[in-house]
Amino acid sequence: MSKKNNNLLLIFTRNPELGKCKTRLAAKVGNKAALEIYKFLLAHTVSFTRKLEAEKQVFYSEAIWENDIWDNHIYQKKLQNGLDLGVKMQNAFQDGFDSGFEKIIIIGSDMYDLSQEDMEKAFAKLDDHDYVIGPAEDGGYYLLGMTNFKKELFENKAWGTDTVLSHTLEDVKTENHFLLEAKNDVDLYEDIKDIEAFQPYLKHIEE
């Protein structure tokens, strides 16, 4: 292992292609604006992860892009592998633990509210907790971290619904876990309409 304390950050991302990302947001703002917003969120994710003291792996949804916003010298690039989100995440975690990492955290790439400080806190909580979870305000989670692989976390979940967090907490209720503060991920127009940073992408929207 490197000097990076056996920390591994998994970043799940969609290839930013017109009509293929942020579809629920696109229903209100249109495909073009949704793509621009997603690219903005990708750039933000790079900004708060690139200097983090951890190995970093980006998992693409469709295909690995060699020359894009994710610097090849900073991020190892992989392809998501599995039939649903649970299997894909399970495979990524399993591979990480098999490679010798001791603390592994996964995030998506649509979190405007996350910072490098938040990520450092999450890894630090894994020093004395087996699991760390960042609850999303929509009933899912924006971050999941662990020091012990637990496949139940990836099974029997209705991914993308508001039951994911409650079912995940049920899985770890007898485990040593820590809950981070709830944050808002970006899925819908309502998630961003009052945030100043997104206004340039929303000028064409009529309330």
C-alpha cells in the first residue's frame, strides 16, 4: 500500500452525454441544460477530491474516457460492472478490499454540497467506526464507507427510491456506524432552483 493510509475513494459517474444524464432534471430544464449542469457537478467533484489523501478510482457507466475531466495521473479509471447499482457498488468495494485497501468510501458525482473537508471527516470516522453513511435528503444516501465488507448493504434495495437509506440503516443497526449530516443531492429542478451557482443554467426556465 502507498502512503495514502490505505484509503480508497470510489467515484461513480455517468458518461456526460446529451440525453443520458440527469433525466429527471432534464424533464424540467431540457437535455442541453441538464448536460451542462452535470458537467458543472463533475467539475465540482474533481475540485473536492483531487487533493484528497486517498487512492481514487472513477467508475464510468458506459465507457472509459481517457481524455476528460478526470486526470489520468490522479484517478484510476474503471468501468461499472453489474446488472444494477447494488451489484456495481458491491463489485467495486469487493475489488478494493481484495486489493488491500482498509477504508473504502463511495460517492456519486452529483453532490454540490460536498467538500474536501467532508470527505476527510468521513475517512476519519472510519478510524473508530466500521461504517459511515451520508444520508441524502431524498431518502437515499450520498456517501457510504466501510472497513468491513458487508454484502447485505447492496442487496434487496429499490435503488433510486426513498427507501434506500432506511433499509441500509436497518442493515447496520447492530454494527458500529456513524451518520454524517444529511445533504441534498441533485436530481430534480427543485434541488437547484434556489442555489446561486446553478442560475446561469436556468435562465431559460419559466416558473
